[in-house]
Amino acid sequence: MPAKKFKPEEVIGKPYQRGMLPYGGAVTRGKISSAIDEAEYRETMKRLKAITP
């Protein structure tokens, strides 16, 4: 059975529980206010690795 793909739009506005943001995001007053998908996470990490010595 394949793993369920993470979709940020499904978690925004829900109460935060540990593990709900596998690639990062933000929580405001106990609710998820933003979430990052896998593609955005990988692109950010690629740019960070390019500038670190």
C-alpha cells in the first residue's frame, strides 16, 4: 500500500498535533496557519546546500 501524499491545503486550519507538518509550516494559537509540501521543501534545501560551504 503506497504512503499517502502530504497535501498542505488539507491541514491548514486544523488544530495542531505532533507530526502533522512533516516538511515544516507555522502554527498560530494552536491551529496550523501554513504548511509546506515536499516539492517546496526539496527546492529550499537544494538552495541552502548550494550556499553553504
